[in-house]
Amino acid sequence: MKVYKAYAKVNIFLKITGTRGNYHEIVSRFMRLNSLYDELSFVPKESDDFKIIGDFSCTTEQNTIYKAYFALREATSSESLEKLMRTHAIEVKKFIPAFAGLGGGSSDAATYLKMCNEVLHLGLSQNELAQIGLKVGADVPFFIYGYGSANVSGIGEIVEEFDEEPLDFEVFTPKIEISTPKVYQAYREDFFAPIDGFKSQELKQTTSLDILKSMSVDEANDLFKPALQEYRELKNHYKHGWYFSGSGSSFFRVKEDKEN
């Protein structure tokens, strides 16, 4: 069976621009991590129930892939989709750590949606898949579009490709399970300082390399300070010159050029 890659991402910067109900509106540069990905494939099975094979700490119902199946079924009422999931399990070889700010769950969900669209000839456009994916999670649309680098705004639904050279990163993920809602809540209560449209526009036009050269870890990511406040052990893992992805717990930096 064909194996599909679900790539990780890092947030070069992540700034809050405002709120929308319980959600936070953001502007962020997502960059794909070409060296880190999960592998997904359909494998035949005997039982009729929906099955995910892989090393997950959550229940099937909590899994983003199951949520993506549910959202796709609701959007398409596809009988062939239901038949596929009665006869096949989705097997996931997990390499992206969970609770890491690297988008593993969102990437798995997006990849699953694209797999179903391809295998079942559902004929859904990327925009339609992204709308379905948004019901699963705010980061899913980025992974649907498959860009190497993109500016992501709104609550994640606006994804604009950013044309730049890909960067090679080192990534370090401490074994700290960070709750994204908890970090955003701490931001809203103790650190709330959204940036304006001018600053947002300036960031969107600056290359990732220039941003990493000119901003400190807490300047680049509005969630770093609230994450430190809520998870004090994070401080033991932070090293100067590293940046913080999403709501954590991963740190990253550009790999040193071997020739230097």
C-alpha cells in the first residue's frame, strides 16, 4: 500500500493579533520540517469498527484522524468512505512527538483527508479540504496546502504561500506535555498585547532567516512567556539562540552551515 508523509512544522514567529470569541487570531510563519514526518497508510482489516494502528496516548475518538474522518463523512456523505474505513485501518508510524508544537496531530489529519480524497476520487479542491480540516483544528489547513513556507493568519484558516529558500533545522523536544488551551488562557489573562496591522504586515513580508536573526525567542513567539509561566520546568531546557515552536514544548534553531 502507498505510504503518505505527514510533515511536521515549526513556527518561525507567532504573534497574536486579536480575539474572535474564545479563539485567538494570529499571524504566524509556518515552515515545513522536511526531515521530520509521520508515515500513514491504509491497511486491510477484519473488524468493521474504525481503527487507527499506531502509538497514540489518546482514545480513537480523541484522535485528530478520527475527527477528520467524521468531518469528511459529514461534508460528503460518501458511502465509499464508510466502506473504506470498514475494510481498512489507518496505520500511522509516529515520528513527530506529541504535545510538541510541531503540528503532528494536525498534519496527520490533513494527510488522512488528502489520502481519502485521492484514493476515493472524491474530487474535493484544496480549499474544500481546508474548510473540512479547519473543523478538526486550526493548523490543519496549512498542511492541506502543503506549502514549504506560508503566512498563516485569522484563526488558521488564511494560508498564504511565502516564497523563500527552505531552512534546515535542529529540533529539540523536552518531555513536557503542554496544553495549548492552557497556554493561550495564560496569555489572555497575563500577557495580552496583540500587535497591530502594520507590524503584522511587516512580519509577513520578512524572510524567516531575517526574523530569526533580528528577534529574540520571546519577541518571536507570544506564547513563550505564558508557556514558561505555566510549565516552569521549560526554563531548564531553554538554551540561548533557540526558538520556541507553537505553544511548545519544542525548541528549534537553524542548522549551522557545515562549511563554516
